[in-house]
Amino acid sequence: MIAFEQHIDQYVIAHIIASIIFIVLSLLYFKFYVKLVQKDEQLVVRGLTEETIQNGPKIAWLPLLTKSSEVRKVLSLSQMEYCVVKNILSGEKRVEVGPKMVFLQPYDVVKTDDSTGSKKRNALSLKANEYVRFVDNSTGKVRVEYGEQGCVVPGPDEVFLDGVSGKRKAMDLQVFEYVKVQDKRTGKVRTERGEKLVFLGPFEEYLGSKQTAVEVDEETSVLVRNKRTGQQHLVTEKMLFIPTNDEEVMEVRQLTKLADYEACIVRDKSGKEIFYFGSNKDQRSFFLPPHSQMVSLLWSRGRRRERRDLRITKIDLRPMYMSFEFNCRTNDNVELVLEGSFFWEVVDLPAMMKFTNDT
């Protein structure tokens, strides 16, 4: 009887010990091999040969042969945020745009922004007069997005073509303004005139800043060169002149007016000098023709005519008063200072130009 009771006591003790061991092992198993994954979490399991991911919410049971495991928070993106995800095995990248929660796939990593050091990046919001250009580093393709729109994001391999911020404002032209735009891919030039907003295309750049149109009227003309033919022509027709794609404005010329007593000299493209007199009705007002220039005379001035810096383009034909002074010596070497004055008048302008270059 005593032996039977001892046998029962040993059985009970063994049962208790086995129960305790089972409970301890169960607790250890639940602690290390059972994971509670919330809605905004992922369970990353790194096995012996591969990585798997389980998305919450769920109760996950880990396999026994596991290198490591990790419960991580899911990246949450707001409406104006995005992130770039790269798969480290394939090297492929993709863009995830909010609002959403980014659940990563196995071997995915979120790239950090080099400028901010954050995984989240801010999307662009474009106003009606704004645009942005992206260039894809993998293909070289340029993409343009124009306002008005929000949440504009680059592709996985795209960067801003225009500076760090990327956004550019369209050029606003008034009715009397214009700008030339060149396509760097084809070399073609187009002229945009107001009123409008000018947006650049993928390969376009401005040729200078915006220009003001020339108001051609009775007293204003414009000298224009055609770059395709190389020829010049003078525009005198009344208009608000804006050059075409192949034209450039060389000079704005004002109407030359001569009084009845004035004259001027114009040298044409062949070098011939043409004399204009205000006394002639057909010559008293004119625009300087293309390839021509107004002749400027360089005359001396002062009582002793020592300074030759008087530039004259319009010659006064009226009688003029002039005083002079010069030194001379007699036969007995006495120095005299002679002063005088006289009236003079240009009677024959072509003869004066032919025989003298100073007056």
C-alpha cells in the first residue's frame, strides 16, 4: 500500500513538472514566435533563404527556422506627399503617391531624400501660370506638366530640369510685348506676342527677355534684318511692329527733319554721297534708308581753331559770324597777335565736301 502511494506521488510530481515545462515553453513560443500585427504595421520575416512580409491586422505565427523578424510601422502619406520605393533585388523603382499607407513588398526599401534626409517628399502644386519640367535620367525623355493642378510628382528616375525647386512661371506678355522662343532640339525659332501666357516646351528656351514692340508712325521707322536671307528693309507702314520668326530689329530710326536753311549728307551702300536740302520740299523730311549712314563732319572750333572736336550732321547754310586770332612776326622779329572777325556762308556744299574736310 505504501509503495502504491509513493508511485502515485511521483506520477503527480512528474505531471506537475511536465505541465510547468509546457507552460514555460508555450509562453516562450508565444513570446518569440507569435506576433500581433496592427493595421498600420507589417511583419518582416527573414527566413533561411528568403524574406516574406505579412500585412496587418493579423496574428502571425512564425516558422521555427527563422533568422530574424521585425514588426515595423507602415509609412503613411498625406495628400501632398509621395515616396520612392526601390527593390534591392531587381533594382526597380516606383513612386507611391498619397494619400495612402505604403505597404512594402519583400526586399523593398524607401529611398530618403538627399536634400531633406526624410523618406517623405512633398509633391508640387501648380498655379495657372506655373509649369514644371522633368527629365528621366534612364531614358533622357523630358516631361512637362502645366498648371492648374495639384500633387505633381516626378517619376522614379526623374529629376527637375530647371533648378532645385523645379517650378517655373510662364512669361506674361502684354499686348505690346513679344518674346522669341527657340527649340534646342530642332533649332526652330517662334515668336510669341501678347496678350498671353508663354509656357516652354520640353526642349525650348527663351532667346533673351521679353521685348517691346515698335510703334511705327509718321516720325518713327524700324530697320529690320531677315536672318534667313540676310537682307535689310525699312518698315515705315503705320503699325505696332513685331518681328517674325526670322527677323530681328536692328535699329529704330526717327524721321530726319531739315529746316529751310539746313542741309545734310547721306552716304549710301555704294559710298555715294547724297545731299539733302531743307529748301527742297521732297528732301526736308526723310527716313534714313537701309545700308546708309548720316555723314558727320568734324570741324575745328575756338578763336585759334586749336580744338577739332565739333561734330556736325546738319549743316547751317545761313551766313555765320566767326572771330579768329593768330600770332605772326614781322621782318624785324616782332611778334604780333592779330585778331579779326568775318561773316561766312556755305554756298556750294558739294564743292566744300570735295575740297576740304575742315572749316
